[in-house]
Amino acid sequence: QSVLTQPPSVSGAPGQRVTISCTGSNSNFGAGYDVHWYQQLPGTAPKLLIYGNNNRPSGVPDRFSGSMSGTSGSLAISGLLAEDEATYYCQSYDSSLSTYVFGTGTKVTVL
Amino acid sequence: QVQLVQSGSELKKPGASVKVSCKASGYTFTNYAINWVRQAPGQGLEWMGWINPTTGKPTYAQGFTGRFVFSLDTSVTTTYLQISSLKAEDTAIYYCARFDSSMYYTFDYWGQGTLLTVSS
């Protein structure tokens, strides 16, 4: 199982704000490694959504934002749209395992 | 624009081998490492390892040693993943991803994925 834990699912109505947590430990976030977030739309490859805790690549709407506190990272989606229905993964590096690690994934459903 | 284009779906029998390719374009191939990520059916993402584009030296994650081999051909800007002695549990989508280590250590571009099905 992954060392980064996410809730299996979150849901919200169009226009609402949802947040996804990513809980790590002292060997990843606590050791100073950043959290990155990926969006995987159904049937497609993952896409980089947030890097370095709170930076958006060019083209990613500012409805998506990230943050980090202690050993947990967080992704927020405001003004939820139907097109945001996807699975979201956090990612970092773990110094105990000496490996890049992904979170367990969170499926976002727009009601 | 940066593109990673992978080879098509494969159906293999247990015990066989497969070689998946990932052709890069739109950037200087030797400046960025290519990583491989596995996604089993209905499951999450699992990092398999990476290959140094300058030296060709591969690094494998735990659980991906022995039957898994990364290689590359810089003349055609292509990276390869070969899996031998295939088992049913190798059935998955395999993604190649470019690794950006300039400031943040992220997988910034991904291939479209290659579905490998291992079945008798």
C-alpha cells in the first residue's frame, strides 16, 4: 500500500469547493519533499496539475490550488465543473523507501 | 510541443516477453530522464523506476528488478521497457513520463499509456 494516504472519494455540486487531503509522514513531506498533484480523467493518462506544493503549470485553471502543512498536502478545487470529474493523485519522494511515491488516489464526483 | 508517444496495446501469453516503446519529441532528449509508471486494472499509480538519458543507466524501484529492463536509443529519442517471463499480474497500463528535475521533481509530461494484457 502507498505511504501517501488520500480519501477514496469526494463529491460536490457544480460551483462548490472541494478539498482532497494527502497524508504523509516524516520521511516524505516532513523531510521537506514537495507534494505534486495529477489529474487522471477517465480512460486517459495522468496530467500534472500542481507542482511544488502550490504552483500551476501553464494552462491549468486557477480554480485548482494546492497547499502543504506539516506532513499533509491538500488540493482544493473551487467552482466545481462537470469536467473536473476525475481521479486525483498526490505524489512525492520518500527518503526511507528511496522511491517516488503516489497517493492512493481520490475520485471526485460532481453531483 | 513536448510529446511522448507509446507503442500500441499488447496481448501476450504467460512466459512470453514484451517490449514497449516511448518516443519523445519537442525537447532535447538527453536533458530529461524518462520514468515508467504502472497502473494495474482499477488501481493507482506505481513508480517503476527511471533511465538516465545521458548514460543509459537504469534505476529500478523495489519490485521491478530482474524481469524488467529499461533501455534507450538516443538516435531515435526512444525509451524502451522490456518485461520478460510475463505473468498474469503484469496485466496493466504502462506509462512513460518525463521527469523534470530542474527545480521541482515532477513528472511533467506523460505518454498515452500502453495496455498490456497477459492471458493464456
